[in-house]
Amino acid sequence: MSVRSKVSDAEWKVRVDLAAAYQLVEHFGWDDLVFTHLSARVPETDHHFLINPYGLLFGEITASSLVKIDLEGNILLDTGHPVNAAGFTIHSAVHLARENAHCVMHLHTVDGTAVATSTEGLLPLNQTAHLVLGDLAYHDYEGVAFDEAERPRLQKDLGAHSTMLLRNHGTLTVGESVGEAFTRMYFLERACSMQVRTLASTTKTYAVEPSVIEKNAMLGQFAAGASAGLVWPALLRRLDRMKSDYAT
């Protein structure tokens, strides 16, 4: 029996979106072999989630291969693949603390981790960074995230923010939908890449008035959610043109 026949229409839609996000992460060059995770809450359930089958590259992940788990990482619907339960520590912390955290993305990109590792963090060097800064939190590094005792500290640091730099570790975004979390991650990763390139090419940057930075930062708190409705369907069309199997 197919996975599609075992799940509700609402769950299948989330599966399709999450699988698309995994394949898009690979498309944008943000993946880290089989490591890091994107997770999404299963609609109309009590803390059930979808996560990647451990061992598949992000470009191999489809709606049917995603694994349904509970908050402890126990498999609820077996698709024939294992999961990295320890890797769900960060995601479970966010999902638990934030009812609106329907999707959580965590990456280990080169530029995102470089900025997260720098003392200054994300700097207000350009418009994209400004749009991110108003909704950006930081969490200090505590080692590989296997310890559930780290959850309360991560939850406290995230607070009501939906974008985070994990010091010495990577990037994280939260969204009320997969598309919203992905759009936030796009802006965050792009801002980090712009910073790395700018600081690698010059020691002098053009200063922006603080009032302009503040205005853009306030706008940015709503930009990702507002633009996701336009961005996400366009990204799905891109995958369709690429003949991707994400929706299978």
C-alpha cells in the first residue's frame, strides 16, 4: 500500500512541500551530505512531525520517503528508512515552544556558519541583512545537539523570533508553512553570503543611516511571511520544470 493512501490530504500536502524544500536546499547548494534536517508538523495531530529519512541525500527525498515521528523521534509511519533521532533535538525544542512553528529548517552552510562563528554576527551591510536583523536571534554553541537539556536554553534564546544564528554551528528558521520557513532561510543565507563576499573584497564599507536600518528591519519582520505566498509557488514551478520527483 502506498504512503499516499495511508495519510490524509492535509498530511500529503505538507509532505509534498517538505520534500520540495529538501530538493530546493540541494538545488541552492545549502545541503551537507545527509546531515541537518528540515521538519514539519503533521496537521491535525498531537505533535507528530515529518523529517528526512536518514541516509538519503536531500535531492533523493520525496513526499513518500519522509518519515513520520513523535517528539521523541519514534517512528509512527514506517517508510522503510531510519531517522536520526538525535538530530531532532533542536527541531523538537522549537516545535514544542512555538505553536506557530509548523516548519523548522536547520542548515550547516559555509557562509551561514562563517557568519554565525564571527563575533559580530550578521552586520547591517546591505538591504537584505537589514530585512533579516529585525527578526534575528542567537544561540551559543553547546556542542553537537544530542543533549535534550539544551532545549530550554534554545527556546529562551529563540523567543518570538523566527530566524536564528546558531553560534559556531549554522542557521535556523521557523515558519507557519514550509514556504515561509524556506523564504526566511533564503533571505538569511543570502545576507550571510553577501557579508562574506563584502568583507573578503574590501575593508571599507558604505555606511547606512541607523534610521534606515531600523526602518528596513521593521519591514523585514513581515516580509518573509508576506512574500512566501508568491515565492513558494514559483519555487515549486522551478522544480516541476526540472522534472523533479519531489511530489511522488
